[in-house]
Amino acid sequence: MNETHHWVSANGGHEMAMTIAGNVGKSRGGGARTMEITNAPLPGEDSVAEQTWHAWSRVQEGKSRDPGMYYDSVESPPVDMGDPDQLRAGIIAARGDADWLDVEWILSTIYSGHMPRSRSQRMFLNQLVTAEDQLISPQDWDACAVEARLEDGDAVTLGFDGGRTDDATCLIAMRVRDRLVVPLGVWEKPDGPAGDGWEVDRQAVDGAVRNALERYDVQAFFADVALWESYVDAWSEDYRDCLVVKASPQSAVGRDMRGGLQELTLANERLVSAIENGQVAQPGAGTPLGLTLRRHVLNARRRPNRFGLSFGKPNRESAHKVDAYAAMLLADLARHRLIESGKSRAPERSGSVFFF
């Protein structure tokens, strides 16, 4: 299966890939295999190569059963493409043992200006860089990775974006003092037959939310109310007295993302700028949930509106989810509101009485 980054629905690539998979699946004793040879795909184009990358990513996240896939990608490290020496080193790193490739000729091709920077990165550096409308680049997100971890009792804000069947349900914590983002739970529809009739386990989600509220010093909690109205009402009723800042005038926890477009747009611009400037910390790709958060963040696309820059999925029907990014945005908005309020939790009384 050669150059599967060009295999898309419009040219019959998806149908061809399914036909090949069906024929391989019927081979006696599993004696047949397929091999894909491809450049890095264009994220959001939904090519066969991108589908393979997403399938492999979900296996790494522990969200799909391992089908026996072997994934090998030789990529250039991040380089300054304006520096010929760095670019030359990147090309050499990406070509591996394909030493018949003419590095100087590739260098001149990149500098000729005939293709966008992102295409040169995918074709010659084998870097999985996104479309021109990507909200956050992989390099900017990965540069925010730190070794720090969330500890019991840390002062945090929470963000929640819930789905029911197709959309993911996500709970994100953000530590107040250093803007450390930690995914506490991401529930997604499984791939394949396991996803038929799937619905998120609401009791498990409710338990995770309540565990977070008991385990950490949660000072603000912003939850999108859509599809989760009764749960959000219950969380608000049970924990409103523990929260320093309320999510909205109507609810201590509920924050409807279908309204307040201007505030959410400004919050998105603030968060994107913070990530680009290294002012957000994230635990990296060392855990399955960290990998899932990274995938959702990199799926987000730029969506300008009359107030500025917002975000969205690659398209309305896209299977590439961004719900963890939405939950992170709500957690960051909650943190911003907390800091701007100037409020802090009153210190707990010791219970001791002193007489003078």
C-alpha cells in the first residue's frame, strides 16, 4: 500500500483499503500481511495513512485492542527551517539509511518556494505537522511537557465537557499555581464492533468527578451543561459551598458553552498564547491519558468569529475529537476567573480555643 497519505475517500482510497483488509483477513492461518509506505499524512484530510496513525495512537493510549500493528516512523527532530545547517541535519535524520537521497537537492527544493512549509515538513522531514488551520502545533504543545505531577490537596480548577454516545466525555484539572494541566478522565466510544450501541458510563464519570472534588482543593469547577444537566445540578448543589468562584450566575458549576461566545473566544486566545509561550505545563506523553489529551489538542482547528479566534473540529462530522481541549479551556477559564477575582479560600480553623 504505497503513499497512503494520498488514499482518501474522493479517489477511492478508503474503499481500496477496506477491500485489501478484507482479503488479508481471509488468508489461511493469517499468512498474509499488508505494508504501508507513506510520507507523514496531512492531519484532517482523513487519508488511509492518517487513519492508520490514529488507530496506532489509540492502541498506545490503551483505548483499542492491539491488532498486531508494527509502526515505524523515522522523523526529524524540531529544526529551524530557516537555518540551512539545521535543515540539512533534519533531512539526514529523516532519510535514515536511504543515503541515495540527494540532501542538497532536497534543500534547494524546500527553499524554492513551490510548496508550503508544512508540506515540506511532512515530505522531507517526515514530521506529522497539521494543516495550516491547526490551532496548536505539536512542537508548541510538546515543549510544555514537564516532569511535575498533581498531588493530593493541590489547589486546582476543574473543566468538564460531556458527551453521551459519539462525543468524548472529559474531566481536566489545572493546578492554580503553575497552570499544570492533568487529564483525570477521558471516556470515548471504542473503535470497531465494541462501539456499537456504546454509551458513556455516567455513574463512572460521576464517581470520577466526586473523587476529584474530594481529593484536591478544587477552588472553581466549570462544567458544560449540555447532555449532563441533572449531574451538573447535583455537583453544584453538593459542592457549591466548597468553591471560591462560581461558574455562572445560575450555577456554581454549570457553564453553558453554547452561550457566552465572546468570553470563550477570549479565553481560547489566552490559552493558545500561553501554550505558544510555554506558560502552560502538561505531563507529556508518558501516560495513556497524556497521549489522549495530546491527540485532542492537536485535532483542534482555528475557527475565527466576530470576536476573534475560537476552535472547532476539522469538520462537523469528523471522528477526530477535541473534547479534552474544550475541558482544558474551561479549566483555564475557571483559573483565570479565580485569579482575577482576587479571592482565596479562607484558612481552615484549628478548632483550638486560646484564653488570655
